Amino acid sequence: MGDAVSFAGVVREYRVGGQMVRALDGVDLTLAGGQFVSVVGPSGAGKSTLLHLMGGLDQPTSGTVNVGGADIGALSDEKLAEFRRHRIGFIFQFFNLLPTLSAWENVAVPRLLDGRTLASARADATALLERVGLGERVNHKPAELSGGQMQRVAIARALINDPPLILADEPTGNLDSKTGKGVLTLLAEIAHSSSDRLVVMVTHDRSAAAITDRVITIRDGRLDGDSRNGTL
């Protein structure tokens, strides 16, 4: 595909107390599909702000954020909500699974927002759980799963609407190194499975970033580095 994500002169400011804080300061960035990209930098550098802008969870103060041909800042609230449901898959550090639902039901939940029933999404949810190696855990609830298994359920949930952009916020932050590596390998496989899919991960872990195709470094709200790993 063409450019999956494009930032042009993006500034994001927040008012904290009586002061304006500039979380992002004139960011220009282009990311293409078929890649696994990590965003690294110290706490408070602007990593999460960058991710939230990509996902339509926040709006730029100035500049433009274009995702898959859509100018996020120009979308109405209704169109933005629809955009997030169908174009973005979110993966969180703390999994955000519903404890009373089984693995396949958790995966199917995004379909409810489109007026579908859980039952109608069961086949797709089960197939995704098999894809992430949890075919024997489809009926297990989160309390019956390990941390790595819960994160795989969260990854399957992010894929249920087949979005072109997957955003992962510290997806290995609560996992041991061996389990985390397995999750990273899965995310890389997902990114490389299609030239139309981009996976962007925020992480504090440089060893996790080393597994990705491209590493974007953010410092004080500005791009401070852009390197490529491997032969990409």
C-alpha cells in the first residue's frame, strides 16, 4: 500500500495547571504498511501521545495526521468512532479483557459495536484464537489464562475487524522475557503477513525494539532518531 500513517508538522499541546505543555513539537513522520515499527524514548517524551494521535484517540493542536488516506482531524465524532472500530486495532499493556467472558467472547466483543451478536462472531473469533496459538483455550476465562495467553487473546481481539493499523502500547510490559519474545514474534508475523498492515508498538524495552523493522526515537516531543533493523 502507500503511506499507512503520515504526520505533517504535528504539534500537540496540553494545559497542565496554568502552563501549556507541548507533548509533540512539529513531528513529521511517514510509516508504510508491511512493517513492525517501534517507538522508543524516555518517559514523558511523547510516545503515547504519538500513538493516541495515530489511533484517533486524540487530536493534534496543529498539523495533520493522515491514517490510510483519512485526515483524522477532519473527521466528525461519529466518523472518527467508526474509523477507530474498523481501521484500528488496539493492544494494551494490561490486556483489558472482560473477566466474565470466555476467550472467544472477548475476541468477539468489537463486533457488538456494529450491532452484531457474540454468537455470529464465534467462528471468526475461534479462528483468530487458533491463529495466535490458543485453539485449545477458546472457552477459558481470563483468570484461567497466563499473562502471555491473555495478551494473545488481546491480539486476536485487535484483529477481529481486520484493521490495517495495529497499535500496541507496551504489549510486553507485564510479561517475562520469554513470553514477551513470543508476543513480539507474533506481532512481527502479523505485520509481515500483508503489505496493507502496519503494527506500531510503544515500548521502553530496547531489546523489544531490536526485534522490530524500524525504530523511531522520541525525545522532548521531537523525533530524535529513525533507524532500520535487519535488511528492510
